[in-house]
Amino acid sequence: MLLLDLFLHYIKIINLEKMKTQIKNNWLLFLIASLTLGLAPFNPPHIVGKIKWIMGGNAFSGANAMQGQDWFDVLLHGSPWVLLLISVALNVFKKR
């Protein structure tokens, strides 16, 4: 049983390191995704309006509360930016 636990722990560490390496190395892909999908539609950027809506406090309650599709929209347009920030942070603060 102990051997199995050690093996599973080792597999988890390897997978986390692979994922961290993939995120760190794909910064250009995340940049392109952020500038295209993350900003679409471009005039004005859709994600900016959603962030203003959330920061304004009306997103959670009231007559103009955000619906499920609005939250999905935030996830869709925001995820490239989050991945880009993580990738940049991993590259800037990498272990030497």
C-alpha cells in the first residue's frame, strides 16, 4: 500500500512539472489567444465591458444581474489572459 501511495505521489509531481513546463513555454500562443479571442469583439473589447459589469457590483444581484451565459463569456474571454499572466510569471520568476 505504501509503495502504491509513493508511486501515485511521484506521478502527480511529474504531471505538475509537465503542465508547468507547458504553460511556461507556450507564452506566445497565450499572447496570440489573448489578442484575438481575449479582445474579440474589438471595438470596444468585450472583456472590458464584462469586467466593468462585475466591478460595478451589479453582476451578482438586481435587475441586471449576470446570467450563466455572461459568466461563460467572462470565462471564455478571460482565460487566455489568465494563462498569459501565469506564463509570464513563471518565466520572470523561474528558478535559476
